[in-house]
Amino acid sequence: MIKFKKEKTGISGLFIIESIIFSDERGFFMETYSERDFHDIGINEKFVQDNHSKSKKGVLRGLHFQTSRAQGKLVRVTRGGVLDVVVDIRKDSTTFGNYYSVELTEENRRQLYIPAGFAHGYLTLQDDTELLYKCTDYYAPEFDSGILWEDEDLNIEWNLKKYGLCRETITLSEKDKNQQSLKEFKKSQVVIK
């Protein structure tokens, strides 16, 4: 029985994952991950760490990555919703600098599979939004890095107005206010590995 569907995004290696959902008058049941079934759809990752975040509406986290011990991620929302954004920072990729965004919500139950080599961030769309994600490597603070969320060259459409937000009402960490630009990253000798 097929339990997962993999949808292409237009960026190599980046996929939307949809689970088969069993619903009845009691509620629903779904598998969110199975190593065997993910292998069957061509995702052959070993996940070693699970993370869980909770944020109020208007929190923007990212765009984060590790310069070494790069992490692939499987991201989903269990409460509320996010606009999830990833940027291809694989310097040898034909889609280097391209971004992809998707709404992940508790209602649509979609997941985003992000291979290593992407910067990742998200904007929370509701209060008490909870996001869970699996990682293919452990968090290594000494390799923590990022790209500025509002980098001019990326020109990411965060749709703030659509979500009842504006630049002044989003909440950012000090780190995320001061990340490098995509140009600075491209000029660096850093190769994500």
C-alpha cells in the first residue's frame, strides 16, 4: 500500500510529501515518516534529530543553514500554519539562488522535504503555531549560518500583507536581522557539505 506521495517543486531534490490520511467520525490517522516507505519514493535519508518549535503569529525564523554537517530536513506543522521558504545554496546547482515557498498548515498536513544544501526559514501565520522537523545531522552551533530574509537578490515574496502583517510587525531574532546576503555567501569560500 502506498502511504506517501512525492510532488516535485521545480528545484532538484526538493519535494512536497503528502501522507495518505485515514479519516472517520473519530478523527484521522496518518503516518508522517517511515524509513522503508520513504526509500520506496526515492528519499534515502537517515534522520538523527527531531526539533519542535512554537511561535506566535508573525515570527520569522531564518534563513538558516549549517556550513558543515549540512542538514536535510523533513518539515511539517501540527498546529497553526507557516509560510515555509527554502533557498538553493548549492553553489554547483543550476538553481543556485532560487527559492521555493509553500504554506504548511495543520489543515493541509503537507510536509516539505529539504535536502542538505538549502537555507531554510519560515513565517508563522497564526498564534501558537507548532512546527516539527526531522534533521539528517545534529545541530552544530559552530557551523551555524544564514542568509538575510529580505535579501534584494532573492526578492522573496513573503506575502506579509496577505497574512495581515507588515515589516514592522514581524518578530526577528538579532541574528536573523544581521545575516549575510546571498552575494556575500556566493563570494565566500564556503561549500556546504
